Amino acid sequence: MDKILKSILKREKPTPADGERLDRVATELINRTNAACSKLGVEAKAMLVGSAARNT
């Protein structure tokens, strides 16, 4: 089983370019969301969480 999981991880692990794109898109979405909240008077702050935030 361990061999299978390692094989899958090797194939499915995001490339550095994928990570950079994710960072750019996430930053843009967070900025837009925070701007919309401010404009609407909503007390909220968007943030990146989960595996994307941990780079896992």
C-alpha cells in the first residue's frame, strides 16, 4: 500500500509553477473578498486555510 501511495503522490504533487499560480489566484480572491466586505460594511476577513495555506 505504501508503494502505491508514494507512486500517486509523485504523480499528483503540484509543481512549483502550480503553487505560484495558486498563490496569485488566492491573493487576488482574498483581496477582492476583503474589499467587498469593506464596501458592504461586513465585518469579515478572508484568509487562506487548509492544504493550500500549508502547501501540502
